[in-house]
Amino acid sequence: MSRFGNLLGGNSEQPTPAPATPVESAPEPVVQEVVTEVPTEKDQFEEMSKRQLEKYGRKHGIELDRRHSKDKLVQELKEHLDG
């Protein structure tokens, strides 16, 4: 009978609790390696991510908008550095 039925008086037996399961240790956290080195050669802009381009641009006095395409960011950065 269900627990509700037991409460109504249908069965006075108490259900036996389930056996305890062993507690496992927490998994080790996954650490992702972040690449912070930024190539300095203009030819390496194609290998850089948009975030790296933005960071490199800031070091050289230009604020790049990551909403633009990567090609546009590279073009803006090259124009700024050449001009």
C-alpha cells in the first residue's frame, strides 16, 4: 500500500529505509589553459583570435570592436600600424 494509505490506517508497517550508498569524492576541477601570449609580427594577425587582436590593438593605441569580422579587425589594425 502507498504511504498515503499507511497514513489513513490501512497498514501500520513503516517502510524500511534504503541502504546508504557510499559517498564518492568530488571530481577534480578541469583547468583550461589560457593562451596569453600575443604574436608581435603583423604577418601573424591571421593566426590570432579576435580577443588577441583586440588586446594587441589596445597595446598600440587602437580600440577594436569584436563585433566586426576578424578580417575587418586585421585590416583596421594594419592600417593603424602602417599609418
